[in-house]
Amino acid sequence: MQFTIGKLGKATGVNLETIRYYERIGLLPAPARTEAGYRTFGEPDAQRLRFIKRGRELGFSLEEIRGLVALADQPGRSCADVDLLVRSHLVEVRQRIADLRRLETELQRLAGCSESSVSECRIIDALSSGAGKVG
């Protein structure tokens, strides 16, 4: 099956500008072009784009996805390499979760100002003074 860029975008749920960007940075191979210069994509391109999209949904950076794509393109390679990359990403995700929990605690501590004016607001005061920095 052949796709125009518009049909590829609809089939994968990826914005057209994002598809062009992935092509520019080499995550998607340069597509074939019609005589009129229109891009044409095949099912392997759609599969690659779904792979990239799912990786982004899981929070992988574009460089991490580039590494995963490179590994996926070498089916004989050890899955341990993929596992190492995923475990490294998991450490980062857990750190972000911990940071978000600290942020949540701080925001809960600040919430609930009942002063009548902003000049007396402890939230504004805390933000202005930098008191109770998170992290």
C-alpha cells in the first residue's frame, strides 16, 4: 500500500509537520517521490512512524528512539541492548516521578491561601522569596 503524506498522517495519527521533521532528522528514511515531487510512503514507513510515535508516548527522547530504531533494524542483535536502553530510561522516569511528587507536596503546602489581598498572600510571598524550593 502506498501513502501520500496526508494519508500516512491519518493512518498513524502523526501530524504532517512532525512526519517532515522526522524525515529531516533521519528517523524516517527519505521517501520515494512521484514525478510531480510528491512524497510516497509504504507500509514499512507507516510501521516505523507508529514505532516512533509509541516511543514518544512512552517518553523516550528522539535520540533514544534513534537508538531503538537502529536496534530494531538489526533483528539478529541481542535483546539485552534494547533492555539496557529501556532500563536506563526507566531510571530517568522514576527520577521525574520523584521530582513531581516533591513538586506536588510543595504545591499542596502552598495551596489554600485565604488572605483577602494579594499583598498578604503567602503563596505570592513564597514564590517571590524562593522559600521552600522544590528539588
